[in-house]
Amino acid sequence: MSRQIYLDNAATTPLIPEVIDAITEFMKEDFGNPSSTHAFGRKTKNTIENCRRSVANHFGAKPSEIIFTSGATEANNIIIGHCIKNLGVKRIITCEMEHKAVLDTVKNMAKAHNITVDYIDVCQKGNAQLTHLEELLNQTEKGKTLVSLMMVNNEVGNILDGKATAKICNQHNALFHSDTVQFVAHDHVNFREWGIDFATCSAHKFHGPKGIGFLYAAKEATIAPLLHGGSQERGFRPGTENTIGIVGLSKALDVAMSNLEKDVAHMKQLKHYFIEQLNTYFSNQYKVNGDVNKGLCTILSIGFSREIANELLLFSLDLKGIAASGGSACNSGSNQGSHVLRAIPVDDKPFIPVRFSFSKLNTKEEIDYCIGVLQELLKKPE
Amino acid sequence: MSRQIYLDNAATTPLIPEVIDAITEFMKEDFGNPSSTHAFGRKTKNTIENCRRSVANHFGAKPSEIIFTSGATEANNIIIGHCIKNLGVKRIITCEMEHKAVLDTVKNMAKAHNITVDYIDVCQKGNAQLTHLEELLNQTEKGKTLVSLMMVNNEVGNILDGKATAKICNQHNALFHSDTVQFVAHDHVNFREWGIDFATCSAHKFHGPKGIGFLYAAKEATIAPLLHGGSQERGFRPGTENTIGIVGLSKALDVAMSNLEKDVAHMKQLKHYFIEQLNTYFSNQYKVNGDVNKGLCTILSIGFSREIANELLLFSLDLKGIAASGGSACNSGSNQGSHVLRAIPVDDKPFIPVRFSFSKLNTKEEIDYCIGVLQELLKKPE
């Protein structure tokens, strides 16, 4: 069994040749420390600032509003800490379906700084309820509020109405942070026009390298740095820059944005076709987790009925060369409970969850292969 | 003027072909998320764990004692925070000559957590005084103590007697952390045998990539993570791993350690030759900052007399294609005061500081060229 099919693109994506080439070329040409003011340093500094400008342009942001970090986890930690330490936030409204990088950070910082945390209601389709958000924001006695809601859920793919959410936050004088990790490079977003205060991204979700991401902070906010000891990133993120990563991130984003419509159309087709095939072969024996009509093209979370599937399904798929996951990468390959699926209030009998997630590199033929393997693996109901 | 000579290797070093090749090959072959448990993830996880084992082996450490970080700045921040939050440290003894990544972190955390900070005396040659360390450690009423002293000073190159320092700390039941950024890959160190509790490193100081480093924490200590939201690095450093960086770091370290004696001999020769030439052409018009007899082969910090040099010297060197610095990269290329040089209690008339720092890639011929340029730039004393 030598064939390998990668359908776990929400966990991470393959590097594309354009990014590999950009990094390789950069490694051969450029090694200066961006903080050095001699020619070697200036050259690298120039490269980084060009990357920053390019990244900012894709989101209607100013270069000074983009701060490179080691990834979205660090970026989320910086922003949530900043809001509490610098901006007087006394309450955070978030959702049980957030990524742990937000959820755990909120829980830890709330405990350390005596912050109230409210969780927004989720409907049966897994959508955060904006009417509930408004209700919560009307409780003005709870003090300055940060709303942290992800733009696309990483497990079920549901898309938040980011503009509407930002508008509600702005109307209630609350800050709005969005983990946009799964969203950017798969759709257009103008942080400024939408009214988003803080956003976070990770390059490896759009065919860039791991260990590099950025945060957007509107209005050139003075960020409370998480680290101390250097003036890099205007002092907001000390430590010598991951120059290779920045070059790779910028290139990956450029490629993604310049082919966005075509790639998205392709992935939509794949997802649509996958569902069609599931209907053909496993009708009534599966459900889509989350809101199939409001889901991003990259993510398809399926629950297979226990009549035809068991906990070994992901393991069996892996043996057949198909990479999928049970949820986020943390519990990929296992069927341990997902906090996201638990947060969706459905009263179905237990299903076996499998997240298939697509990139522009996947093909219809791979879906056919995957459906074929599923037919082999899943028992016919008696 | 097209010639460019790089003599700022204490700020950062060029990537070597072995590292570029290792990274390029890895990028083409391997992209999984190490947290994914399917075949793609396991492959990458395996690569990372092999790197960790290899890194640990170079320092007599267990793999579980090595935690990859985005660099030494983050590593220093994690360790100092951990000692205060988890290990009951009430006092920190450090030195005014430390890198800002330690000094600023200590200052910030001391303020936030009401920690006493004592600074160890420095002699005229820039060496931290271990007799004073003992005196300070005898003040046992100040509570559980962390000693943070760098193994090699990044501006003047002075080497700490790491074994003796660790012994004193151990005898006084104090924890010992050493920023070993400039030291590792230029000499052998066995963290365990020496009795070091915590050490920090950055790959880009030994021809590896920027944005990746590691910390050593003895006895598989439970680190208080700085970031929240993931179980990577056993939960001590959440966030998807910088896989490219880890591969590059490991390869750079392997190459450095396998050629260590030869490379060090070469750099010693360069430094010795540089000083010889300075004596020949600028005798009595310069001094060596720090302890020339106790300095690492990579770093030569010179103070040129104001009779022959002025504040534009670094700028002029840069125009002639020679990259050197005024101190750490933060103030490289400028002559703004160095906190390190200020910390050395000398009462000389002001000198113009220039740090030349070498790597194995530099040549005697480059030193000749540099000396030639210095002869052009420096005024003959009247």
C-alpha cells in the first residue's frame, strides 16, 4: 500500500514549490541580522519590510499594523495578554468552539487577572449566536470587553459573519479579536474596513512554513510584548526574526491571493463532490458536523453512524494511506472527544467523527479513491 | 566598491551549504504536522525527535531536557518566568553585562513579581567576580535564588568559568541559568556534568537559521509555559513547531561539533593575527575591550583612540564593505553607548568601540583587507 492521500489540510498544508524556491533562494542570498545597520543587515531588513508591506496590502492594513510572530498561538497569546494588561479589558466573550490557542489562553489569563469570561451560545449547526453576543454586550456593568471569535472553525468549517460581528462589537464599544487562521488565504478580508481590531494568522495553513505567523493590530496599537529583551518588531515581539519563515509566509500568501477564486472554486467542487459521493454510498449513515451551507470549502467534518463505523476508522484510513483527522491536529488520528463537537448542542446518537480537509492540491480522483476505501472499510448496515 | 567582508558573526552567521541543503531537502520531502498521528504527521514527528536526540547528545542531556523555542530570547523569558512562577525563586543574581534578553526580562519580571535583583561585580577586564557571587549567595535571608550569567559575553567575548559558577550555585542551593548563545558550537559543554540547571541557545549564531533555538532544563523539569493553547513540546511550548528551523538547527550543530577543533583553531589564528596587525599599525592607539586572555576566539572588541577615530568609523567601514558592529546587533552600526561596555569599570578616556567577530568562513586575507581599510580610515596621530 504505497499510495498516500493527504486530506488533513486544516492541520497543515504541503509547502508549494513557489515557497520552497523563495526560501531556498533567500537562504543562499541573504543572511543578515535585520537589526544590524550595516549593508548585510539592511538588505535583510529591506526584505522583511517588503514582506510586511505585501502582507499588509492583502488585508487593507498598514505595514505597521502587522507584527510577525512564531505562529498564531503566540499571536493569540500576545493579543489577549495585551488587551488585559494594556487596554483595561475586564471581561472576555468567546465561544466553547474556539481553538485551544484562544480558549486555554483566555482561561489562563482570566484566572491570573481576575477577568470574567462569558461564552456565546452555539446553535445546532455550530454557529455562534450573534443575538446572544448582543445580549451579553448589553451587560455593560461587566466592564471593558474583548470579543474573541474565530472567523472559521477549524474542526467543522463554519464561517462567522465577521463584518456583522465587528459591527456589533464596535457599536458596543467592545474590542474584537478574530483567530483568522483557517480563513485567510481562502477568502478576502479587509481588516480595517470590516472593523476588526485584532487578527491572527499562521503561514502553514496556506502552504507556507510552520513556526511563522503574524498578528494584525489596528491603529498601530502599542502592543504589550509577551517577551522582553529586544527591539525587534518595534519592541512588540523581541527576538531575532525568523527571516526564512517571513519570506515563506509572504510568498505563500501572494500565491494564494493571486489564485484565490480559481483555487476556491476547485476546493468547493471537491467538497461538493465528496458530499455527493457520500450521499450515493452512505446515505442515512452519516451526517455533516457543523453548517454545511455555511462552511468553508476546505473543511468537511463528517459523523459516520456507529452502525457502519467504529473508533478504528481513522486508524484504518491511515493504514490505507489516507490522512484525515478526528478534529484539530491535537487529536488527529484519535477519536478522543473533540471539545468543538461537544460544544454543538445536538442530541443525535453518537457518531464517529472524521474531518476531511482539502487544499488546492487535492484532486477529484483522490476523492474517488477515498470513497472507494470508505466503501471497503465501512460495514454495510444489516 | 563591490567587495563585502562580514565580520559581525556574533550578531548572526551565514547559513552554510550543509544547512541550506538539509532544509531544502526537508521542505521537499516532509510537511506533516508533528501533532497529527497519521503517517504524514508521524514522519515529521520522527524527524523532530531525531533532531532533539541529536541536539541533546551534544550536551550530555536527555532528549526530554531539550525544548525547542523560537530562539534564545523566548527561551530566556520562559526559564526566568518558570523559576519565579514554579520554583519559588525570590531573588535573581545576574550581571549588568548580560544580554538584554536576560537583563530586561529579569527587570520586568522582578518588578511584576516583587523579586529582589542583585548584580554581581565586574572587574576592569569585564569578568563577573565569582567571589562576589559567593558573598551574595551567602545572604541566605534573601530566599530561593536564581543565578543568571552568560557563558560568553556577546560584546566583549569574555568566557565565564561555567563549571566553577555551577559548583558555587549548587553549593548554595541556588539555581543556575546560563545564556550560552555565543558559547555553544564553539566549545564543548556537558550541561549535566557541569551542573547547569538551565541553558539557552539560538541556531543563527552557529550557521543555522534565525527564529529557532532551544532551552535545556535539567531533570526534565516541568516548565511553566509562557504560551497557552497546545500540547507541543510536551505542553511546555505550545504552537505548531518550526520544523524547518529545527532541522536546520540540528544540522548546523552537527556540522559545528564535528569540526569544532579545526574551526576554533582557525578562528583563534584569525583573532591572534588581527591583534598582531593592530599592534603593528595602531600600537598605543587602541585597546581590547574585555579580557583578551579570557576571550572566545569569535569575538574581538576594540576601542580605537579618539585621536585616530571618530563616531563615523563603523559607517565608514560599512561604506568600504566591511560589516562590524558597535556592540550587540541592537546597536550594530551605531556608536550609541553599549550597556556592556558601560558595565566595565575602566577610567580610560573615551574610545570608539568596534566589535569584530569571526566565523570559520573568514580568511586571513579578509583580515588583511580590513586592516588596510582601517589604515585608510584612521587618521595618523599628529
